[in-house]
Amino acid sequence: PVAAAAAAYGDDFNGDGHRDYAEYTYQPDGGGVVITFGTASGPGTETQTVTQASAGVPGAAEADDGFGEHRAAADFNADGYGDLAVSAVHEDVDGNESQGAVTVLWGSASGLSGGTTVPNKAPGSWGGMGQDLATGDFDGDGRQELAVINANQAFVHRGTFAKSGITGTVDTLDRTTFEATALIAGKVDGDARTDLVVIGDVVTDTLIASDAWYFKGGATFTAGKTLRLESISGNSGEADRGGDGLIADFDKDGYGDIAIGTELYDDYRGRVSVWSGSSTGPSTSARITQSTSGIAGTPESWDCFGASLSAGDVNGDGYQDLAVGARAEAIGTVEYAGAVHVLYGGSGGLTGTGSQFFDRDTAGVPGAVEYGDAFGHRVLLRDVTGDGLADLHVAGAASAGVRLLGSASGVTTTSATDVSETVLHGTVQ
């Protein structure tokens, strides 16, 4: 039966009240998504795999499409079941190589079933539609909408999301010399509409850099301030520079703060930029590195501080806290072993005061320090034990994940456990 109201969680695909986990799985014929259905205590044992060969899913399963590499969840049609938007960045369409495609997979009582293609508003070869995705109620009408990176621009699809088709207004957010690479959605200015931050590369004759560009949600978007994340002289260098981030209220003032991790900053020493929210949008900014007072370690080339971020209330004080992965941190003489920092929110926002540091050599943390482990490649703060405290989940690039419990005094290694990588790699934040 169809539920009467929108799903409480956008990633509850079978409508049972528990968050589910959608993980990309590489397959020779184009990739897919593995759904692990949630239970009251986290991921369960029931799974589902969806590919472009699945019944009702548009397109064909073809090598190197990358179907499912990027994902964003929301109950787009408000039927009580979470839906999943997935991209296939390298999908060839109508003779256009790597034009890319985005598909909405529809939730149901039995999980995801069938899909509908999102219209491509910038068709052409190498557009790579779906390089990033984000969801939110951008115009405040009570319905979820979808933002998509396509051909180095940000497009926001509004209107009607239905199994029969996706129609309505599509906003284009773009400017000269700005090449969009990532999206962050959340409420920054305290009103009912979701705001959007577009991260992108800035290329001129004299520099290559990355900016975060704020858009206030509304019936139409209002372009706002930009924040420079990093820059280097000259106009050659890596693309996709700025990293990614999230929006959370670190100072409990009712406004969402924007945190962005830029791991390539300063020869991959890395840093986190925090752009504080206010009634008028983002205001003051601060930069956090391993040289910030109270934070363990020192900035070194290839630490990659800020490689991954996640927010949650670890100690139950009502302030959002931030986990920061430094996936290439050397531990002793072991290079690229990786580490994680936990920074705590407070009335003054995030600071290094009382911050915590964890690696595989920390007493009580499962596993051993190993070259290339990249512990901190993915971090997640989420309460899966039901005690109201966010637990810290950490995974390496190819290693088992660990869960460290939250407590009133912060993250504790007591009762630390190995956990499935599904919890981390399969989570749509």
C-alpha cells in the first residue's frame, strides 16, 4: 500500500521507518547500487542490487558507465518511500560520448523499483551529467527537488517528479570562468527553504583556484557571496580542486554553518573552511588546519586533512560536531596510514579545544597501522545505537570500517567494533 505522507527519511527506500544504505558496486557491465536495508540497530542482512539491467530502469548496462557512483536520496514524489537519484557520468547518449545521465529510482514496499530519466539540459559529449547531486526543498513548497552538476554547470530541477516523467522549471546556476564541481544543500539563513552552495574551479589567465558560491533558496535562487577555498598562480593544475562539504549548526544559533574540506590545499596538507551562517546567509569564515590550536599533529605534505567530513552531535550537548578525515596522515614511519580528528561545536562554533585524534595505533581502535590503509578515507557521524549520541564510523580506502561510540565526554574507544563498510560507503549524507 502507498503511504499517506512523505517519508521521514529520504533514504528509507522501503518505508519501514529505518534508514537504508545505498552503496556503489563496480561491475564490468557498467556498475550498480547495492541497497542494504536498515533496522533499528543499523544495517541489516537484507540487500537489493539495482543496475541498468534491472526491470524498469532506463538505459543499458554498459562497461564504464559508472551507474550509481554518485547518489542523492529524497522522497521526490511524496508517497512515503524514499527515492534514490543516481548518476552514470560516463553514459553515452545519442552518440554523445560520456554525456552522462541521471536516473531517479523509485522506492516501494519492496525497495527500489524502476526508474525515470532526469532531463538533460546541456546535452553533448563529455558533459558528464551527474558529477554531483544534492536534494532539498529549494523553493519551500514542501516538495523535494534535485540539483545536478552537468557540463560544469549546476542545474536545479523543480516541478513534478513522477514515474511517468520529470517536468517543470530547471534553474541554471553559472558564471564565466566558474566550472561547477560539487554541491552542498542545507539551511543556512534559518528560513524554510533549502539553500545551495556550489563549489567550482575558477580559471583565469593568472590563476587556477576554487570557490564556494552561495545561493539563497526561494521561488528563484538569489546568487550570494563566494568564498575562496584555495588558489595557485598560473592557470594549469588539477581540476575538481575545491573538495566537498556539508551544512550543520556548530554554534546552535539556528543558522547552518558551511564546512568544506579541501584536501589539496597547500601541497595536500589540507584544510577545512567554515563559513558561518546568519539570517542573511553566510557571514564570517574561519580556516582550520592541523596547525590550529588544540588540533593534534602538524601540517605536512600529503596529509590530506579534510579529505572527508561528517557532522553530528557526539556528546549530546545540542551542538553539532565535526569529524575530519586525514586519509594520508603518516603514523610514525608508516606513510599513508590515515587518521581522523573530531572537533567539537560550542557557542563560539568549531574550535580545536577538546578535539580528539584517532588512528589505528590509538588504544582500543581495531586493526593495525598499515601503509596505504587510508584510515579516514570516509568518516560518518551517525547514531545507530539509539542513545541519541552520534557514533564515529571510519573506513579506509579498502579496509574494514570501525565504529567508536559517542558519549557525554566525547568519542570513546570502549566497546569499539568493526563494522561493515556499507555503513560508510553506502550512506547518503
